[in-house]
Amino acid sequence: MKYLKFPNIPESKATHVLLDKRAYDKFIYALEDLGIKIVICESCDDLYPAISSHPDIFYFHYEDNLIFAAPNSPRKTTEELKKLGFNIIFGEKAVLGKYPEDVKYNIAKVGTKVFHNFKFTDRIVAKRIEEDNLQRIHIKQGYTKCSILIVNSNAIITSDKGIYKKAIENGIDSLLISPGFIKLEGLNYGFIGGCGGLISKNLMAFNGDISMHPDYLSIKNFLKKYDIEILNVAGLQLSDIGSIIPLCQQ
């Protein structure tokens, strides 16, 4: 078992993933059939129900075995991450209430580039990004990781026009898709980054059926360009579960 050099981009088959406890049962079974162990993200009452157990709200996997976590991240989940050998560094502020108090750790690191609305980034996390001299790409969308499906260290899929524009400007291949068509209980819709994630270098998993999305062919062809196949749950609407986060790999 090894850690990932870059978050969300395994170089081999994932052995452990972090998932919202509300992921489809069929999706969990599909991952388990591949021999992948699931770390369940429990809920926190400090947040509104739709995102109260979303892992990308509480945790920002920074590199290797380093994870930044909200001080009020679910204790049981954090302990499970520690058991896997992760170094958990708690940020300065808890995630609370509604936007923007809930997006302090919802950051997308794409290779060595970091996307976020840096007005809202937790101070401790922002300091580490600055110390490591990573390229910061400031965007308006605070729900950044939710909005970005990371394909590799230089390619993403998003429905956010602002993110798409900034990605292209910074030399990142980007596919812009239609917003919506992804459910998120209590809200109008969820995001593409929140319902998917790589579980190996060449396999993208979706919590739901990506073929039901109106831009399926564009998504499929974009992934195919990078030799990535698709694992999904046939017949179930895509559901935003706060990202599928690969933790460890073979």
C-alpha cells in the first residue's frame, strides 16, 4: 500500500477510498468487488444536511500522507484516516453553517496547481500552499473541488465557466459541460466533481449512471483521450457525494 503523490490522481489501482456515507449501496458494492476498501465519511451537525457528510468539505488531501482537516471533521472518520497512517493537520477554523463558511477546505489541487476562492481558504492551508510555492489559481466558485472532476495532473472536467476559463488560461485541458443533471438532496443540483473520482490511473468512477448525463458522449470521449475507462451504476441518477477520494494505492 502506497500513498498518492498528487491528490485524486492514483498512479495504480486504489486500495482505499473516502466516501460519503450516502453513496449508493450498489456503487459501494462495485468498489468492494474490485477489492477497494471504503472509509466512510460520517456526518457533522454543524452543516446543512445536503453536504453534512461530504468528505471534500472536511478534508483536503494535500500530498502523500498529508491531509488538512477541519477541526470539526467527523471524529470517527478522522480516526480511520489516522489508522491508515495519514498525518492529519487541523486547520484554524471549523466549517460552519452556509456558504462561504463551509468551503475553507473545498480545494482542488491539480498537479502542482491549486484552484480555490482564496478569500475563503483556511489560513493554515493557505500558508502551506504559499510556503511550497504552488501556483494559485483564484476563482469565484468556493465549492471548488465539488466543481472540478480531476482527470489527470493537466486535465479537468467542469460545468463552471469561470473555472473552465482559468484552466485554459493556465494550460490545463478542460471540458466544459452543462450544469445540472446531478442530484444533491435539498438543493437544485450537484456538481460533476462531487459525483466522480479516479480509482486507478485508467478508471474513473461515478456514483450513478454517467450515460444519463446529456453531455455523456463528450465526457466519454474526453476521458478516452487520456485512456480512461468508466465505472458507474447503471440506471441510477448521478448523485453528488462530495467527491470520490482515492486515499491509497497498490
